[in-house]
Amino acid sequence: MCGIIGYIGHRQAAEVLLHGLSQVEYRGYDSAGMAVSNGKDLRILKDQGKLRDIHAKHNFLQLEGGIGLGHTRWATHGPPCERNAHPHYDCSKRVAVVHNGIIENHRALKAELEKKGHKFSSDTDTEIAAHLIEEELKQKKPVDSAVRSALSRLEGTYALGILIAGENRLFLARRHAPLIVGRGKSDEMFFASDIPALLGYTRDFILLNEGDMAQIDSKGVKIWGADGKEASRPPLHVDWTPQMAQKMGHDFFMLKEILEQPITLASALSADVSEGVKLLSGAKRPAIVACGTSYYAALVMQYLLHKQKREAGAYLGSEYASWHTGQEDVVVAISQSGETADTLSAIRLAKKEGAAVLAITNVVGSTLSREADATLYIGVGPEVGVVATKTFTGQLAIIYKLAYSLSGDKKGMDALLQSPAMVQKMLDSIRPAVRELAKLMSKRRNFFFISRGIGWPCALEAALKLKEITYLHAEAYAAGELKHGPISMLEDKVPVIAIAPSGALAAKMESNIRECKARGASLVVLSDDETIRKEGEHALVMPKVSEDLVPLFYILPLQLLAYYMTIELGRDPDQPRNLAKSVTVE
Ligand code: G6P
């Protein structure tokens, strides 16, 4: 997957680009390059291979100037080699372009441009964009209108960065491919395909909408929406530091990975889900397969699809062979590692029976992504802790985006896009209370988690988190099921942790909470509603969120609870006994 970074400001651009590109290496790439301008002339250096080797061979830092674009390429059109590496020039070598995505009408555009005398020097679809801009500039239009007219000719998907010689600004545009703008502290601006690329410089971002085009100069950003009108987009402040795979002062990776979820969520939300929409919109009998935590994400997806009246079954990877119907036409496989043997067996069976496979994973180049017909990457960066935290919420982010794109639910999508900022606020405010609660709870030995509706998969995941790292007994139930058996266990202040948001299911949850209290259980109630919270011996104050988003928000304090209880018990949350990050046996 291609990585992109753009910079304009008082520093040497090549230094910033080199650092930024090194932060997105985990995406996987086969070549890299950059274009730098001193405001008048521009130069490109690029090659096949790893960033450090290209740098050792060519020395990117010889490129002087404060305006630049960098790129890591993951080949789609044309083999990996110097001539196909980005950036690409137009004929006059005054326009440099970097791109992630696929320009679907590149053949027709290339033929048209060749007729006009343009000469192409690569096999890529990307180069078309540089020549189209060159053509528009010949019409003596204002530069921003020339760029906009050129972009309006492109079909397909793109995140584009554009540098034009003589211009003290950079242009960028996105359609179904991630691209974010970063605001520097003083007289410098950035853009990138991934938030981690810019964390060494800024934590203030602007997330662009699909179809947006923007211009950055050293002072700020100007954005045009898909309708061509000037637009403003909400800022996102991420309160975190750069090093993705270091503990960042925390004792354990798990805490670091829980706390960075506002950032990783924003990264996941900027993913392009159009391939998924394409596959699922025509599906008659979709199925979802996954294991462990990913299976609980699958249950959330099943719930959202059912709400849209789409039939979809969620299956455990290891059970798919026994429970499938053989009629499934699209199988969505969810796996953070992309290597889980049970999930891979399920998709192999489904493929044999003629189904198309859509993968949702975090790992570029994983077996699942290679065997699937299309892959949606959650892009949350490496998860070092063995138990899933940020990959779970990353999976949820993609699932919500996919579901809302399928149904065209604009309100749902707007609420979803606001979630990283809300998650940040919630984590900040709730942490001290969870820590205190963990001190008390670590003295107990058996736990029940209950909820209803879309909260139920969240209860399942919360119980799994707790048992994975504390080795204590924890079970989750749909709240209505308690009275059908488990209620017999509720004596002697057994903790029952209730996920009880306000809304249509609140009254029934309240009754279930009372049933537990009447049997001597000790209730911990998570709710945005004070009346429900008062039913608990302990309570955590939650923000009010839409019903759909309950798992995304309510899992966070419960991840923290499992973490802090593990610390109280003196155990290692990063490497729990008997567990592996990637389970490659059936
Ligand atoms: C292992 C991990 C779990 C994970 C499960 C599925 O058991 O320890 O955290 O949920 O595998 O993994 P996947 O990579 O397919 O999501």
C-alpha cells in the first residue's frame, strides 16, 4: 500500500519527508521517492528498494528546498523499478505527482494525451495526472482551477499529492483513499496518508472528506468539497507522541495501545472501503467469519447488516465448515493478523464453493489479504501486546464505515467521524475511576458481563479481555439469558458488569440489573443515564452515543479495567501465558 507525505515550511523538506516515509514503512512497499522544490525549480529522486538503501545510494538530503512530496510505492500498474517509482513528472518536468489508488480510466486518458503529443516515461496510471495538469496549465487558467479541472477527469480511487514548479503551495486530493492534513506549530503544513507519518511534527490534523481537494501553503489550508465549493473540515487533535512501536513511557504495550485508540481509530476511519461496498452491495447471502476478538467484531457487523435487512451470518472460523449453508456468495473474513488458520480454512472452503472473499485485516501482505478478492486494511499500526485492543476498535471502525457506506447513512457516518475526538475525551476522564475500580475488582475471582442488542458482543469481548490477561473466571451473557441458568451463581457479591446505555433496551436492562442485585450480586453499571447508574454499587459515567456505536465506546473502559486488574495482580498483560498473537494451527 502506497504511503504519501507532503511538506511545506521553513525546514529542509527532504529531511521531513525521509522521516515521515520511514514511519509508514509498515504498510509495505517496493520503491520510494521524493520531489523537492525551492519555490522555483523542482527535482525528483526515486528508486526501487527499501528507503534506507535508496537513501544510501542517492542521498535524498541533497534535494534542497522547503516544499516537497514523498512516496512509498506498492506496485499495481507496472513492475517495481526506478521508472515506475513515484513521483512522476509531466513532459515539461514542472509538475510532480504522487498517488495511492487506481485511476480506472487511465487507458482512455493516456490515448487522448498521446494524441496531443504527450510522452510518457512510466507504466503507471499515476503519470496521467501530471500530464493532465500540464495540459490544463497550458490553457492559462489559475493554477488551482487547472488542477481541479484535471482531477475532474479522473475516475477510480486516489490520494494525490501535487507539486508544481514556481508555486509556493502544494495541492492534494482524495477519493476513497486516505489522506490527512497536518498543521505545524509555526509556518509549516503537512499532509500524509497516515497519521503516524506526521506524529514527529504535529498532533493537529484535519481529516478530508471523500472527493475533497485542498491546497496547503506554509500558513494554512484551503479546502474545496466534491461540489467545487470552498469547505471547512473539523480539526482533530491527537494527544500522543510519535513512536508507534515503543512503549512511550508506559510499563506495557497494552496500555500504550489502549490509550492510542483516538489516533488509530482516526487512521482506520480514513481507509477506503469502496472495494468492500462493491462486493457487499450485490451480495445475496453474505457470511462473516472470524475467531477470538475478531469474531465479536463479526457479531457487530452481523447486527449492522441485519438492521439494514441484509441477511448475514457470523460464523466462528473453526465452526464454519459445520454450520455454513454452501449458498454464501460473499464471505467477509475479519482477522487482525490475517494468519489465523481457522479463518483461512473457512475462506478456502467458501472460495471452493464459489464465494468471493473480502478481508478485513491489519497486516499488509498477510496470507488472508493475498488469498482474498479484496482487502480493507484497518491501518492501526503494529499491535505488540498479544491481546487485541486497538485492532478491535480498528475493525469496528471499518465495519461501521462499510455499513454506513452501504446504506448511505449520512447521520451515522457523521457521528462515526466524530468518534476519535469523543474517545479521547472519554479515555481522559474515565481512567482514574477505572483504576480505582480495578483495585477493588482484583480481589474477586468470578465475573459476569451482561448487555443486550449490540452491547452483547461488547460484553463478550470484555469478558474475553479479562480472562485472557488476569486468568480469572469471566463469562458474558445476553442479559435476558441470566434467568435461564447463570443466575444460580449470583451470590456473595459476585461482580456483574452491566453495559447499560440509555435507549430502547434500557428498561429491560434495568430489570435484569435488579434481578442480579436481588440475588446478592455486586453491580458495576456502565451507562450515560444517571438513573440506571444509580442501580449499581459501582458505576462508570459514559458519554451518550448512538446505539450502533455502543461497542466502540463501552469496550474502552473495560479494556482498561482488565489491564489495571492485571497490574494489581502482578501479571504480565503483554504476554499472557499460553496465548499467541497469531494462531496458525487449527
Ligand atoms: C489469537 C489472539 C486473539 C485473537 C485471535 C484471532 O487467539 O490471541 O487476540 O483475537 O487469535 O486472531 P486474528 O488475528 O484472526 O484476529
